[in-house]
Amino acid sequence: QVHLVESGGGLVQAGGSLRLSCAASGITFSNYKMAWFRQTPGKEREFVASISWGGSRTFYADSVKGRFTISRDNAGNTLYLQMNSLKPEDTAAYYCAADPSLFRATRPSIADFRSWGQGTQVTVSS
């Protein structure tokens, strides 16, 4: 059974940085494409970034391109999201997601990922 646990969220001032982690267990991590999504109350969960099995291919939402970097450590079964130049509009609960299907460099939907973590809250103050 897939188990994903996010960490690293918190309160940061605008312009600051945070690094989120997602520890995976119960799967052969290197066989899964991974992604980060985020959600604010009353809104749909939205895509942030995704990464291929080996980590060589990535894809970002336009809203975070150039500020966020997704990466993975397959030996350590961990996914990361480095977030720089944070803005108040980045405030959300951030979720990692996993799926064994093929990575595509296009914007995925929630339905493209079958396993989800519980989320970690990121709050950016102005």
C-alpha cells in the first residue's frame, strides 16, 4: 500500500523560501511518476509540478515556473519541492501524488494520480 507523507510546510514571509519533502513507502519509488498539487479552501486542487520516474523530465505550472524546483531522490524514496520567491498567492495546502503510469510533459489532472499524501500547509505572509 502506498504511503506518502509530506513535511516542510510552515509560515514564511513573501520573498522567502521553503523546501517541501514527501517520503514514500510501500512502493518501488523509482517506478512512479510524482507530482505536487496545492489547494486552498473552496477551490479545486491545482497542479504545481511533476517529475518523471528517473527525474530527468519535469513540468511546471506557469504560475510557479522559474520559482519552484521539483526533484527526487530515488535512493531515499523522497520527493522534494524547493520553493523560492514565495508570494502570498502561493499560500495553500501542498500535496504530493504518485502514479506508476508514464510521465508526460503536459499539465496533468488529479485523475492522473492514484495515490496522495495528507498535505502540508504553506502560508506566505505579505
